[in-house]
Amino acid sequence: MFPLTPKTYHLKHKMSKVKIIFFGTPEFANTYLESLLNDSDFEIKAVVTQPDKPAGRNQEITYSPVKQIAIEKNIPVLQPETLKDNLEIINQLKELGTDLFVVVAYGSIIPQAILDIPKSGVINVHPSLLPKYRGASPIQSALLNGEKKTGITIMLVDSKMDHGPILVQKIIELTGEETNDILHEQIANSTGNLLTETIKDYLSGKIKPQEQDHDQATFCKTIDKSEAKIDWSNTAQEIKQKIYAFYPWPGTWTMWNPSSPKGSVRASSKRIKIFPPVEIIETKNTSFAKTTEVKAGEAFMSDKKLAISCGQNSLIIYKLQIEGKKEMLAEEFVRGYGSFIGSILN
């Protein structure tokens, strides 16, 4: 296991740089990798990232964002299919002779045999205020649940998921208008330098790791595309939170059965994506609701804006996309699909 009381930080005595192996995969990790690369006290010996995967409509093989930076900086890249019981990767990591591993959104559990390798342990950057939201989707979960604040936790890694002692935390206040991609960027940009400062303070003994309150732990799972379907019986606030939490991926969606001019329903339904921003309004105060009983999921016009009724209140929609077409502004969509108004989405 890693030492909870590290040796005196050797840079304090003008000795060699701290040798680090960086584990990370998505764009979010790049800010932290770059902060280490830009600090002369650290040397990145290698990066460990997920294997190249097909992406996009053409399924072209694509490098992870972390690998792209590593290639640009001439840093060795390791891409094991698995870390578990992988003697080859264990031996490679040992041969590099590092002081510390740093993990930021790597995408896989790191087994104990690898955690035991670095002299000063393994540090992880987790985008939540642990022990809340341990797991794979802390940012999406905070938005989905309408949290008023979130943050970053820099911690030591042990054998359990997001369970290790905390080194430092930073709180980030939320307005309720953040989308998943925006909040990822805000967290990374406001805490990138915090990682380098924390590592130095930890290795010099200025920070004493604090055990988490495990009784208060909550967990979040990997997001599945099926969860992004909108249930219009939910409140407008709940649906708004889902739209923002799942943008840009996997993107919230609903189904529409277009009607022909004769009123018959076509055989195939159309999937429609709903994009932020959206605006909550009180359904009962709209001119449409005053003359017509509005059902959950019903599309109507409110002050010349496209609205969809929810289980409580309604949402003004500004951007949407019907399958097979490009993203459209709501007014353009309504002009092209006049039968959408008055239909019930499901």
C-alpha cells in the first residue's frame, strides 16, 4: 500500500524531479496532464490510456485525447486492453521507476498490484465532493439531481472505488444552467493547478490525508443511452435537469408520431432530440392552457414559442433535431412540421 506519511519532498532540497505516470483518457484529463507538463518539478515518464477505438459515423479508429497530447510531447504511451492480472503492463510500469501515479478519468479500476508500484502512492482527481457521487458519472449525476454545488476531490487511491483518504477538495457553486460539457470544462479549468500544488504539499508532508465518512457515501453508475429518453410525466424541472446533464452525450430524446393531412398516423415514429437551453414556464398561465386541457407531452405554442407540457409546468424549446435532419431552431422546425403542434410526444 502507499505510505500515508510520505518521505520529505525531495524537490525541497533541489534534487531530481518527481517522476510520474499519468493514467487518463478523455478531454477532461488533459487539463491536469498539461498542468503537470508545464511544471518543471515534474517529469511524465509515460501515460496509460484506453485502447484506440472506432468513433463517429464512419467508425474510424480514434486516439484518446490524452494519447494525442502524449504523442505531441513525445511521451511513451501504454494502452493495455486490461490492467487486471496483466503481468506485462505491471513489469513495464515497474521498469519506469516512478515516484507517483496520477489518475484522472482513466476509465477502469486499477488493481492493487499496480497501486503498490509507485514509491509515494497513487493520487486521483475525482469530480465530486466525496464521499458523494463515487463512481463513473459524478458530473452528470450532480446535474441530473439538481445539486446546488459540486466540486473536485484530490485523493489517495486504495483498492475500493473512490474510497481513499482525501487530500484536498474545492467547492464549485452551480447556477442550474450548466450543461455536462460546460461543467466539465469549468471544473477542469478552475482546478488544474490545484493538482500540482496538492502533490507538492502531500509529498512535503504539509497535507495530512483525511479518511472519508464512508457512511455518507453515495454512488453513481455509467450512463446508458436508454436513460436519455424523456418521460413527459416528470416535472419540467426534472426534465430540464436531464436535458442539461445529458448534453452533449448521450443527448435527450423523445418520440413523435407525425400525422398525415387526413389525420391518420404514419407507420413509423420519429425520434426527436431536445437540446439546451430550455426555459420553464407555468402551463396554466399560457393562453393555450386557458382554453384547452393540456396533456403531458403535448406540443403547443406559447407567445409564439414552442412549448411542451410536462407533469408539472412546461418547457419552452429553442433547439431540436428530428432524425435524419440537421439541428433546427424551434421556429424553423414548426414551420416545416406544422402537425407537430397539438401532438403528444412519448
